[in-house]
Amino acid sequence: MKVLFLCNKSPYPPREGGPMAMNANIVGLTNADHKIKVLALNTNKYFIDSKEIPGKYKKETGIELIYKDLSVKPIEAFLNLFSKKSYHVERFISKKFENKIAETLSNENYDIVQLEMLYMTPYIETIRKYSDAKIILRSHNIEHLIWSRITSSTNNPFKKKYLEHLTGKLKAYELATMNNMDGIIAITDKDADYYKNNGCRIPVTDIPFGVDISKYNFSGSEYEFPSLFHLGSMNWMPNEEGIKWFLDNVWDRINKKFPALKFYLAGRMMPSWLLKINLANVEVLGEVDDAKKFIQSKGVMIVPLFSGSGIRIKIIEGMALGKAIISTKIGAEGINYTNGKNIIIADTPDEFLDAIEKCVQNKVYCEQLGQNARKLIEQNHNIESTTQKLVGFYNKLLEN
């Protein structure tokens, strides 16, 4: 089978959630001997030097990167206020990328064109013009739900009004576009149900994020205990808002109760307010060289998310590495967890405090949580099984 991936950012290196989700499908299909081609936007927000991409990966995927500046242009943003078009989506439209798609489809036939995220859907017309391939949207999130939750938590009345306007147009676009593909693969059953319950007339399935378990060493090696940590790209607004909430509402109480306990913050694009922060025992590390080694070196993962949809891939990674994780219901969406057995759910300051106290005072319980989490990933998020489901969905579409 021949599959063309259109990506809103480079899937390699897979160092944050979106690229990791894309790369998992690409690697899974490559390992199963399917032919893959990748075209990706290379943006100022997530710029990749092509030299970072190994020759073997380039050969297997034929990856090509096309630059696009995603900076907010004040004049364009202002004029968009008087348009029905979604500014979120419009920023990803590139004539160079469109021409590359046309050239690629003119030179070779593909069975499937997979759009990674909503922001690739403006290219559907070009795909239809140059190819008879089935078009699939790989939906990492219900995009407007993320922005709706962000909007609802915004206190500035002017910013809130502006976000409401943008979110309304994004929602209209997302719902109007969902029937333009031949199929949708959601990353969680909840997201799949959202499409089905909101007028989607094309085939929809859910296939979770899969990991190569062999690359997640669950050795039980020495690590800093007790310690807390968070790992996530801070240019994704739900991550930044969640950490701000945690530091504002929870950390002072934890620090008073456990004055020696440290909280490590790691991830790309740390905002200036975090880099300057001066809170007792909060260490802001920024981007780390090896995410897996960082996770393995610490105790309890904290994921305080209050907006977003889809699945939190860093939680999947933490579970695969056998870590105890404390997250919110929203943070754990899409994971078939059992609260208290393979993850702890906390949605209020009191619940976070209780959960952290339970973990830092009982290493055996923490390690049992981690062992159960690892088993959950082996059962539900193995890359071989998720790839089989993916190919099965492709074949059903191609039969029609």
C-alpha cells in the first residue's frame, strides 16, 4: 500500500506530542513494508533543520519540508475579523506546499492520502484534482474544543471576546469540513463519538497512539524519589495554563507540607515568566536532550490539564516507562485507565495535594502504579496492534 502523509509540522524528530503521533503511524507502516511519502510544513513555530533527520528515515519516507511562516500578522488578523474564514486554519495555507502536493501526486499514484490534523484540510481540493486516492483525516484533537476550553478559562474580557469569535469560526469550519474526506481516524473513542454525534456521514474509527514497547526500557533503575516532574511543550497553551494553575493553586501547600520535595519542569519553548520564576524547589530545566532518560530519572509525573482533547502522548510515554502519574480527567482522556490502579486522577487543589502526599510517602505504591501503567500500555497502545487497525481501516475504505 502507498500512503502520502501531509503534516502540519515535521514528524521527525518526534520530540513532542503531534510529531510523535504522526511518526508512530509512519514508522508502524514502514515496518509493515508499506510505501510511505511525507510532505510537511516547516514553520517558525516548529522549525527543523533537515540535517537532523537521519538518512535512513529520509530514504524510507522521502520526507520533504516546505517552509511556512506562522507568525500572527496584525493586518491579516484584523481583516479576518470581517471574514467567515477561520484564522486558525488560514495561516497554514501555502502556495508552495500546494504546488508540492500537486507535483507529488502527478508523479506517483497513492492509495491513501492521510491529513495529519485539521490544518491540512485546505489542500483537499488539490488532492482531488490530482489523485483518486482515499483521503483520511487523522484527527489528533477536536480542535475547536481545545480553544473553547481555553476561551472559557480566559479572564481578560477583551481577549475572551476575541477568542470566542475565533473559536466560533474554527468550530464552523471543523464541522463543515468533516464530510469532505473519505474517512476520519480519531485518536480516542470520545473524539470519534463527537464526530458521529455531530453530523459526520463518512466512516469514523478510533485508533490510539501506539508505542514500540521495546524502546521503552522498564528497568526499575535508580531515580530521584521523592520528586515531581512535568514534561511538555510549553508553546501548547493548555500545558502552560495547567502549569500556571498548579503553581498558583497547589505548589505553595505542597512546599509547606514537604519542604524538601522538588518539582522539575522540562519541555520546549518555556515562556519568559516561567524562566524567571522564583519558587522554592521549582526547577525550570527547559528542553532536555533525552526525554526518556529525564522521565526515568524522576519520581511522579504531574499533568494538570484543564483544556484539550485527544490524548496526552507524554502520559502514554510516562506509563510505558512505568511512572506513577497524577493528572486531571481531561489530561487522562482517551486512556482506558482505572483511577488509583494505573494513574491517579485529581481535579482540585485538595485532590492534587492528597494524591501527591499518597505518592511521596509510599514508594511501593508509586512503583505498583507504574507497573500497572506499563501493563496498560502493553495491552492497549502497542504499535504493532495500532498499525494493524490502521491498515484495516484503509482496506475497508479502498473496498468501497
